[in-house]
Amino acid sequence: MKLFYIISLFSSLYVWSQNYSSIWYGNNTGTDLPQSTVKDIIKDKYGFIWFNTNSGILRYDGKQFLLYKSNNLPLRGFWGSIEKDSIVMTATDSYQDATIISKRIPKDTKIKNVDASLLPRNHKIYSRFYISNPADKYFPNVAFYYLKTNSGIYYFDNSLIEFEKQKDSKKEIVLENFHYNDLKRAFTHGDYVFITDPKKRKTMRIYKGKISYDNDATLYNDPQSKIFWYQTSEQVFIINKGNIYQSKLINGKPKLFFLVKYENVEKDFATTIFYDEAYGKLYFGTLTKGLHIINLSKFYISQKKIPFVNEVVYAALPFSKSSVITEEGIEYFKDTTQAVFPYRTIISDNRSIAYDRFKNILYQSENKIQRRLIKSGYKKKDSIVFPNAGLKSLYKRGKENMLTIFNDKSEHTYLYFFEDDSFNKNKGKMLFPSVVNTVMDINDEFFYVGCNDGLYLISVKTHKIVKRIVKDIAIKEILKTKDGNFWFTTYGKGFYLLKNNIGIKMPYDRGGYLADAHTFLEDRQSNLWISSNNGLFKVSKNKLLNYAQNKDGFVNYFRFSTEDGLTNNEFNGSSNPNANILENGEFVFPSMDGFVFFKPEEIKCHFPKPDQVFIERAEVDDVSVNFQNKLSFESNYKTVEVYIDIPYYYSDIENIYLEAKLDDGKNNKWERIKNNRKFVIAKVSPGNYNLLVRYIASEKGNFIYKKIAVTIEPKFYETRFFLMFVVLVGIGTLILIVRLRTNFLNKELKETNKTLDITKDKLKNEAEYQQKLVQSISHDIASPIKFISFLSQQLRETEDPTIQKEYFDGIYNSSEQLYKFTSGLKAYTELYKEDYVIQGEEYVLYDVIEEKVLLFRGIAKQNGTIIDNVSNQNVTTRINRDIIGAIVHNLIDNAVKHTIESDIVVSAQVVDDGIEIEIQDGGSGMTKEQRDYYSDLLKKVTNEEWEFKNYGLGLHMVIQLVRKINATISFNENFPIGTIVKVVLNNTKNI
């Protein structure tokens, strides 16, 4: 009921819609405006918007702010010449300190021409008058102003107005009784100067020094009007009761053009205004709230604006030449709405509406078809009830009506056919396995039905399925263009062209939003306007057809969004009808925020001009760099970001398909440039490259290319010279290493060969030595064995027990001697080893000698020889016991062999040089030759130098062992007969 009363009241009122969207910068919005004071706004010849703020000068490209610092802050307003690329701002405390914007960069400078700001004349200093707004203050200490036009200069003071013609120093009085405070309501159009008088409701006009008046009451001289005038940008604005107008000169007279109604403009207290007519952007700068940009779009968003009711809309019918109507009874115009009939029932589904043949309005409500009667002005209605039926949608095909009834249990859908508008004559029905979403007539024989499981071709006569031409794709809507081609949109799978009943998928836009395309309308230039869940797209139908034929043609879409004046990017679909074309040429699309009205020919697709894309800024490791045509930096960089500046480009950057790549001859892929409009140079090797940038500059989709030279300067160690030097040094070093290695190997080889030769000689001598040892051993053991053999033979021949006993004792003693000899030979072979330990535990030397005396005493007895041990029993030593035993053993053995019926005396005593072991025998003795031989043998350095003589093995073994323990041995003649052998153990003390 509440909704009914609201709409009933609403039916007598008009609600005006808006055709603009807006955005705040600053004012605690979290945007990147450095602070909230914007004092002046201007646009340079390149298209950049500049803001004068207390923090510095801001450059704006439609997306981002770039702050330039100045040493002259704070600055006055903009003046100078836009066409000459010279925009000037002077410091507030100096007329000579200034900042000039030229070639897109502000620079601090000194102004020598004082005519720029101050003009001395007749002992008076005139301040330049070039800007006026309600916030301007005229200070008491400035009583003289001058206004410069192309025809001359006007001088204003507190009493009169004077005019000085161009290039003429003579002044003419234009008006007396004038006070400079009236300049607050002055403005110019070229050479025309206008000063309004709100008290007398008239307007003064001065042209080339001649004055005239317009006595008509206009908005110019309305007391409630606020005048904003900027001579440099040549713009004049009038704000009156929230309405904003722009003033232009038409045939010598000022004329106002309505821009927008903005109720809060006076509350927001704008201090400066700038309007960019080409893009429909209106800028408001404030001293405390920041920057407000209003987008004056040719998109009109029509809303009913009923309290507590959302603005979501779906299906609508054309109702007049310039309006549509919904089943709610609301008539929508582009700039207003009104109620046609009240609607009291809760709306269950507002996605299907149609006219019958009498122009009655039909729409579905629960299980009823509601019919609004044209005869009653749609105030009255009747209903057609379908009991126990879940009505889903209503379709018309010529004179035939169709209804879809949905079965909740089986998820099947029935399509019913009716001959008349009363829905009484049912011609038949069809069962579809899934939900029916759309129906499209083909001709008198066939029509299409789009369902959640595909697209079906249906026979008109039989109402049967002829063919399922598309499978497993949920069809949203089927459409027909003027050329007779059929298309269909889908749920999440894009949109298709139907060619010979085959679906050909169209390419996506760069953002992929056309995957959920809803519907489209075709304009007079064969462009398709496609609505989606994220924006409205424009594309050439011919390009789509060319793509369908060749599958390789480039298709460029232009996307419109909130940045282009829409209040919401989400359009609605899945309704019937989805969009409308009105008789006045307006297109109407439903959205989540009302109906969007527009005329296609009024909507501009903005593209950057070829000369308005600048590649001249970069950041190398976070350090700003400006360059012209060539960017150079060192190779030790970490990150390089190259900015692609496109002045005043608001639209989605994807619309111009901006791409870039660093061409290094390897056919690198193009990289998409995002809204930050920068290209990152990855880490590459030093060298010369080309940065290529491309974009489309028109709806035709032809690319424009720009090229910037990029030089990555190598460090000294990355230069070719250094690399060649390193290579040469490397080769030289390699050669040197090879030579040194070769020399080393040759030396090692020589030493190895030498060692091998020495080893070979050693082995040879060792073999000879071993051979001689074996010969000597064989010779030495031959006598004991022969003696044993002799005794054995004598023993066999005698039978005298006494003699046999003697022979047995002889055999025994000889056998024992032979055994001892072989045992000594084994010990010697062990002692001869190089690693044999010479030092050992301490022992008494007498004990070792006594053991050997006892060993040979029996053998000596056979020869009638007596052996005595007269050694000092207190003499001890640490020299290896086995070595001393072997030496004593062989010396006694040798003495016993050559002594018969005599004495052998063995002694050991301490002498000055150490311990002396002496063996005296009375035997046959040694010849001088033998004594010299063994003395010389002791002096030989190595065994290789020995030359064996057939003197027996014993003394050779003794000589070897004496040398091993670093002792000395001497052989002397014993008088009257025999030999004295002395062994001195050096440096050995009696312990």
C-alpha cells in the first residue's frame, strides 16, 4: 500500500534526471591530490591540465597527478599565451620571480619585462587584471589596474576608464565616475569588455575604446549571478541558482549556454572553474575541499527516485517518441520520469513486457498475464489466469503469442502457442529439457528458441524441433541485425554470429567483459552497442563479420564506463525486450541504476592524437629522468620504468590497445600497458635497443607506432674492448698455464725417470746383492753340513760306543750350530729392513755375549779351543738386543771357524767413545787384504757400491749391522797369531 501511495503521488510530479557523474580529489577522499587548495586551472597546448596549488604545480593527464615543486611558492594565477606555449605564474611577493610552463615542464625563472604584471604609467603603478571570480580580493594598496586586449590597453582607477590603442601612447577617456570595485563583475570576449551592473540591471560593453549599454535584464546582470572570468583560457562562466552556464560571443553579443545544474556549487565554494568542451569535463577548484571534476556526458541516466525503492530496471517498451514504459507503470524519458498508472501488487518478475495488436500492455505476474488497457490510458487492467502454472516469460511472433511455463520439479519448460491475444486458443505446446530464455522469428517456416542447454531450430508448421544447432551453451538472447544476420549472446561464453546455422564465436574485449554480453543495438553506421555486466561497448559490425570470415582480423572494442558519464557500469539483461530504439533515435538500455538514454551520434569515442603521446619521462632506480628521443642509463640498473604520457585521456586505456615492447631483434611480444601507463624494462644486456609503442588513434583500429632509442651503457668491464682484453688475457694465461704445466710435467717426468733409473739400479744391485748373499750363505752352510755328513759316515763305520758318543756329540753340536746359523740369518733379514727399530729397552750387555759364548763353546771344544767371556757385567745399553746379538754371534762364529787349539776371549767395557766389544782369537788370523777389504767395505756409502768377495757371509752381515746402528768396527792383527776385532758402540754411556 505504501508503494501505491508513493507512486500515486509521484504520478502528478516530474522527476528530473541527471546526465553527469563526478569525482572529488582531495577533501579526505584518499586520492593523490597533495592538498586541498586549488587556486587556478588551465589547459596547455598539448592537452595537459595544470593546477596551481600551495604545494606546487600539478600536471594532470586524466588519470594521474604529477607534482612539480617551485621555489617561488605561493604563486599567482595563470596568464601568458597558451598558443605560444608560455604559461606564466608570478610569485605573490615578487613580480619578477616567476614559473613558466613550456614544453610540458614548469621552470623557475626571472621576468625582465615588467609589463607582464606591473605597468608604470604617469607616476602610477597599474596591476594587471586578467582573472576574476567571487573569491578574488582587491587590496586597498592596489588602486590601479590595467586590462590588455589585442586592440589596446584599458586603464582602471578609482575615477575613470582610459583606453590606449595598440602601438599608440595616447590615451582616451572612455568613462568617468568609475570605481575599480566594479571590476569584480567584469569579463572579456576577445576585444570586447563587459561590465555588468546588477543594481541597474544593465550591462556595459566596451569595444576598441567605444562604450555601449545593454539595458535588458539578463542572467549576466542578475544580482544572484556569480561571474567567473579567465582571460588566459578565454572562458567565462555564470552560476545562478545552481545552474552553471558558459558564456560565448555570438555576433558581437555574449550568449549563455547551459552546462549543468549542480545544486552544491555555491556550498562547495568554487574559487576557480575550467571547462574542457572537447571532453565534456567541468573542473571546480576550491580553497578547502580540493578538486571536483564533473563529467558532462551525453549519457542520460533516468531514475524514478522513489524513496526506499531501488533503481534496478529490466524490460521496457517504447511508449512515446522519446520514452519507455515498464510494467511498474513508470514512463522514463532521458531527463525525467512520470507515473502512467499506479501499480499496487508486489512485482514478482519485471523481465517480460509486450504490446498486443491493440497496443494494450501485457506483462506476466505470478500465474497471470496482466493486461493494461490503452482505452483507459492504461489506468485499467484485466488478467488472464493460468491456474497451477509457473509462468516465466511472454513472447510474440507476428500474430502469435507464446508463453513459457516452467516445471520446478523436472526443470523442463513448456512453450505454449496461442492464436489470439485473449490466450484462449492454444495451438499446441513444446517440451524443452531446460529453461527457455529467448525466441526469435526467422521466417514463415522457422524460428529459433534459445535455452540453457543450447539453440534449437523449430518448425512453424509442426512446432517440432528441426535441429539442435548449438549444444551445451546457455543462450541468453537471439538478435537480428539489419543485414539479416542472426547473433546470440550467452551466459559467460561471449557472443556469436550464426552463419548457416553454425555459431561463430566473436573475440573478447581486452578485459574479457564481453563474456557476459547481454544484448546489442545497431546504429545507422552499422556499429553495434553491446551492454554487459561491466560497461557498454561499441564495435563495428563489419569488423565482426570480417573476423567471422577470416578468423584473423583485428577487432577493436570501445568501452564506456563511469569515467564516460555512466553512474554504474553494470547493465541488465535476461529480459524481453532487453533494449529499445526510440523514434527520436535514442537508444535505451536497462541498468542497475536506471535506464541509460543516449543518441549514438552524440557519443564520442575519444582517442589520443598522434602528436599527443609523449615518451619523455622515466624512473631509473626511483630517480626521475627526462629525455628526448633517446633514453640512456648504465647497465647496473635494478628497475627502469618508462612513462607513456597521454594528456587528458579519461577513457579506459584498454580502448586504445596501448602496447609496448623493447625490440632487441628477438621478436619480443607486445606487452599491454595498464592504467599506470608505464613500461618496465627488464634486466637485459648492455647495448642499443628500440622501445616501440603502439596504439590505435581512431575507431578504424589502425595502429600508430612510436619509437624511442634506448641505450644501456656498459660498465668498463662489459665493453667489447675489455671483453677482448679478458679473452686475450685468458688465452695468454691458458697458454702460460699449459706451458708451466708442461714444464712441470716434463720436470716430473725427468725426476720420475731419474727415480726409476735409480730404482732400477737399486733393484739391479739388490738382485745382485741378494744373489751374492745366497751364494755366500750356500758357501757358509756347506761346511757345517759337510761336517755333519762326515760324522754320520764315521758313526756308521765304527762300533766303539765311546767313539760313537763323540760322533753323536759332534753331530749334535754341528746341527745346533747350523740351526743357530739359520736363526741368525732370519733375524738378520728382519734387521736389514729400513724401518727396523734401533732403540729399545735397556739391558745388560754381558748377558747377550754369554748367550753367544755358550752357543759356540761346544763347537770350539771340538777344535781344542777355549772361549772365555771377560765382559764387564755392569755395562748396559739401549741398542736393539737382536742387532747386538747378531753382531756378536757372527764375530764369535768367525773366530771359532779359524781357531784350533787356542783361546778366544770376548770382552765388553766402557771406553771414552762409548762401549767397546772386543773378540781376540789365536787362530790363523786375517790377511792384510781381508782386513783392508772389510775396512773399505765399512766406508762404502750404499750397498750398491759393495763388491762381494768369497770371504763368507758373517762379516758382511756384521758390517751392515754396524753401519745400521752407527757404530765402528776395526780388524787388527793379534800377536803372535790371530785377529783382534773391535766394535765400538758410539755415544753409548754406562747407565
